[in-house]
Amino acid sequence: MRRIGLTGGIASGKSLVAARLAELGAVLVDADVLARRVVEPGTSGLAAIRETFGDAVISADGSLDRPALGALVFADPAARERLNAIVHPLVRQASAELIEAAPQDAVVVEDIPLLVETGQQDRFDAVLVVDAADDTRVRRMMEHRAMTEQDARARIAAQATRAERNAAATVVIPNEGTREELLQRVDQVWQELTGQPDADG
């Protein structure tokens, strides 16, 4: 089993890279998907969030009010740490269960937005970092996520710097060009890392 970590700053294009790697045959373990799953209604994760942050972060239907929680933790590093202390262990447990179920010859790609921030780079045979300039990512968040420039820059500031992420990379995948250029580079990286042909080969 090959273990590959995938990360990148917000709006870097990491989700597209992850989807492409899954198409190429990787077993994808998506920390964002798992992070949503472990705080669904009825879970111990949601109960712990309610206990820590109060009813203000719970919607009328009993689900997590993500915008309310997001506004709270992005403005307060201590609150963000408390949230991470609840969610990260649950995500790691769910990830471990998925990996255990994967075939022995699988290439497992773990898509972890905060891989560098949580010091996990040494767990992997290789670490892929999807990289784009801060200004490029701010523009994408403003165009595609309807964020203000101030909000977009605050999100970037809450994560590791580009230099910190890239220093942890085995391979940096730049994403300043077109979608097709990005996918072509992902195909090349897949071939280099696994010796397996890309989807066309």
C-alpha cells in the first residue's frame, strides 16, 4: 500500500486534483467529507461542539450551523483550536477505518486541508501540495464563493503559509493556469509516483 498525502491552501484547486487522482485509481480519503460526517446530527462530534460552543452554532433542524461556527472560529484562534481538538481525532479515526478496508496494493490518497498545520507530513510515502499565489486564491474566493477580499485573506491567514506547505512537499503541483494544464500535471505526477499509466495510457 502506498500512502500519499494531498494538501493545499484554500482555493488552490486541491479538490479537482483529488477527484482526478480518484479517477486514476487512487483510494481517496477526503478529510473534509469525513469532517462533515463526524458532526452530523446524532453524532458524539456534534454533541461535543454543542457543549463547547453552545446552541448558537446549532440550526433549528438540529444540524450544525456552519456559517455561525465558521464566523466564530475564524475570528478566534483559541476557539479554532477547541474545534480542532474535537473534530481532528474523530476524522483520524474515520480515516483509519477507510484505509484498513482498502486493498493491500492500493494507492491511498489522504486529502487533508490542514496536513502541514497538524504535522502529519511524516506519515506518508509522498506529500503532494497544490499551490497557487495568494492573490490568485483571493480572486477565486471572491469570484466563486462570493467572499469579500477581507474574508478571503482572513481564511488564507488562518492556514499555513505557502512556504511552510511547499517545504513539506515531495511534489508541488502549481495551479495558476487552466484546468486542463492542472489535470495534465496530475496525470504526470501519478505516473511518476506509481509507475501506473494515466487515464489515457
